[in-house]
Amino acid sequence: LFTERKTKVRPDRRLERTLWGIASGDASYKDILRSMVHPLTAWSIGTGGLLVTMRNYLAEVFFGLRWKGFGRHTTGVHKELLDEKRQQFMSLISSTRTEFPQRQDFERMYTIKVRAPADRIFMELGRFGDEDRAYFRPRFVEVRRIRGEPNRQGSLIRYNVTPRFLAFDLMLEHGEPGHHLVYRVLDGFARGGVMVFDIEALGRGQCGLSIYVTFDFPTGSGPLNRPLFGVLRLLFPAFAHDVIWNHSPCSAKTSSTFRLLTSWPPPPDRGIIISWLFLVLRAVTAWINPPLPCPPRTPSGPGCDVDGFILLGGDHDLHRASPLLRLGGEPDAGLSGHAGLFHHFP
């Protein structure tokens, strides 16, 4: 379903329309059955669901990515939001005077919600490059800081990738505490590329952490290099980049190193606030207008006990008094069928 959301706009999402018709009950059974057995629906499930899941699972096994101990969270961006997010990142990169790739042959965006303040997320992003970090540790990729301090301009991070010709260095061009980090690729096959970490406050104790990566593939300068780099561009496993960067934010969100972030106290729930206000209101009302005392119970007549029960004479059952009865008002309309059992005490 999410593969469809990343690659198609809302009117073209056949599988989403089918599932929504089933869940909402808006469509008739005939239309739902027709859409379920449609060949395009089966094709969408097979190619966008089954095959993609198998491919990503094999990539996770290859890179040694495990999901034990934390859940999978959506990190992709809907197709309708791609252009808007792209413009935001381009404006951010331009404002820092960082050189931007011309063709943008490769471009990826990822975003995830984290319940933590922006400054602590920024502090944790400074661990990118530390050897003891608990996120972004795929097999065949070694990331470590070789110069500078965390989140300081000019710090250098090296990507040692197997095979070696894919290795490169990242330098922090600009950083604003609690907001963003802008890295530029200095060398390697992704020379001139940009990687951005952007933090956006969403309210209610949550922040959105977005990651943007773009670079141009090298074209080569000789008659032999150009075809080789062209083949590299065609065979470059972009989906592997998606698998790794889908796993990394999810593991960071629930890992022990991010426990400081995820333990940030959430805002009070609205239902709890309303319940407490209701109790306070009832207490104030009872203080301003206290309930009138009920007459004591007699052997032959009704009365009230100390718990607010109206006790009827004889062998009748106990009935809890309505608040209106106890405060001296008229009986509830819903109790009119039992008017013979309840007595009004003025």
C-alpha cells in the first residue's frame, strides 16, 4: 500500500481505493468485489507488495539488518508531498550557500516522528560517525568521524564502503542547533552530493526528523569510462539505500541510545484533562449547592441511608438516588416508568 502512495498520486491508487471501500462501507458489495478481482489490483499486490517485500527482505539479510526489539515505522514521503518537501530542502541548502548538484541523478527523502525535543534530537544526530552509535550500522558500510567535533562545522565523516570505489567523505558545511545539519560529499563517486538532517517541531512533544540525500553520478571523461559509469548508474541499487535508511531511523527511535529522547514526557491526554475538569466542576457545584438531607428511614416508609440510596419500605430492592432527586429537583424523565418506586423529598 505504501509503495503505491510513494509512486502514484491519490486518484491513481487502485489498491487504496479498494481497501478504503471495504473499511468505510461507502462502496457497494458489487463494486468492492469487482475491484478486488480486477487484474490491475492483483498486479499492484504482486509487484508493489509481494515482490518488493521479498526484495527488501533479501537486502536486509544481506546488510545484516535486524528488526528485533523495535517496530517498523513509515519513513517514506507521499508523492503529493515530494515537490513541496523538495522545495523546502532546496531553499534550506541555498540559504547555507552549499553547492547543489546540478542534475540530481539520485534523490531520496525519509521522514519519521520522534517524541523528543528538537535540541536532544540534534544532540543525538551528533553521534553519527561515533563507533558506539546504535543506528546506521549496515554490513559492508563503516561510518566514522575522522576529524572535528560532533555537529561542528568542518567535521569530517568517512564512508568506507565495500567495494572501495564507492567510498567517500562527508564534511559538515552548516549546522544550526535544534534545526538542521547540512553535509557535502567531498570525493568519491557521489562527489558534490548533499545530505541534510532537518528537524521540525510538530507540537504535542513531537518533532519530525527528515533526511534528504541527492547527488549526481559521475559521467567519466574518456571513451571507456563513460560506458562504465553509465552501467553503474543503471545498476546502482537505489532500493538498498531505501532499506538501510528505513531501518536506521526506526532503530534510532527505539534504541537504548535514544531512550533519553523517547522518554521525554508526552503532553497530558485531552481525555484526562476533561475528566479532571469535570471532577473539579462537580466539587465546586456540590460546595455551592450542597444536597438537601433526606429524612431518616422508617419501618413503614421510604428514606435515605448515608450512601445516598433511597430505601423503600418493605422488601423492595435498593435504588441509587438520581442527583436531581438528591438535590431536591424533579425526577429524571428516564425514571418516569418507576415513579411509583421513588419519592421526592423537598
